[in-house]
Amino acid sequence: MKMDIAVTVNGRRYQASIEPRLLLSDFLRDIIGLTGTHVGCEHGVCGACTILVNGDSVRSCLTLAVRADGMDVVTVEGLGTPDQLNVLQSEFREKHGLQCGFCTPGMLMTGMDLLNKYPLASDDEIREGLSGNLCRCTGYQNIVAAIRSAVALRNGSTP
Ligand code: FES
Ligand code: FES
């Protein structure tokens, strides 16, 4: 049995007929070809697959694609372009917030959720917000620094 869904991803509407068991991460990567969303653990542990659904960060490896029917999804491809990075991407580059880059899409999408919703007045608050995203390379220092810098820009002060 297949089900029809219509979902908006990065401002573009997609329609597809899919199996109800298809994961949203697999829909994004295999059906519509947006491979920027990474899949690590597939168990909701690492955070690499994090995307925004209706403005909230969601683990796409734990979400059925049919649940996204009628929803508005943003993936890392929707943040900026190589020529015009969004503020968080730009600060990740500036502060060396990545090494291998595997965790980076999830870090960015979680970071956008945090930036959009919370004051992030301290590094502790930033670290708590990132606690569901694992990075095996950076030791997190520069990721926190990048988000701290983006918070300053959001708040209109100098990073
Ligand atoms: Fe989804 Fe690890 S791949 S949380
Ligand atoms: Fe390699 Fe985070 S930069 S896992």
C-alpha cells in the first residue's frame, strides 16, 4: 500500500506516493535527492539527521515521511548557498566550527532552532541546546564559539 503526500521542502512543494514505513530522512535523501541531511545512528542518538519541521528541530531518522504531509520542512540546503551563507553557516566557517563535517548539517539545523527561539545568554545554555548532537571531531569548543558569535550578530552586537 502506498500513500500520497505533499510536503514543502526549502520552499518547494513535492508530491510523492510512498510506503507508510518510509523514514523522512530516506524521503529527503533518496526520493527528492537532498543528501545534505546526514544519517548516522538511525536511532535518534547522534542528531546528524536534524531538520526543521514547521519551525521545530526534528530527528528525521525517527519521523515517518507520511507525518510530514502538509508540513513545511527546512533542510541544510535551505539555509544558504555557497556564495551566500546564512549567518550561522558563516560563523561556523569563521570560527572553524567543523572538521570532517559529518555532524555539521544537524548542528546547523539545531543551531537555527536555538537561535530562533532562545536567548542563548551563556555558553552553558548553548551547550545544553546542543546536547542532542554528537561531534566526534571538534571537542565542541568552536561550535559553541560559532553559535555564540551568531547570537551576538542576532542581538545586534559585535561578536
Ligand atoms: Fe538520526 Fe542519528 S541519524 S539521530
Ligand atoms: Fe566531524 Fe563533527 S566535525 S563529527
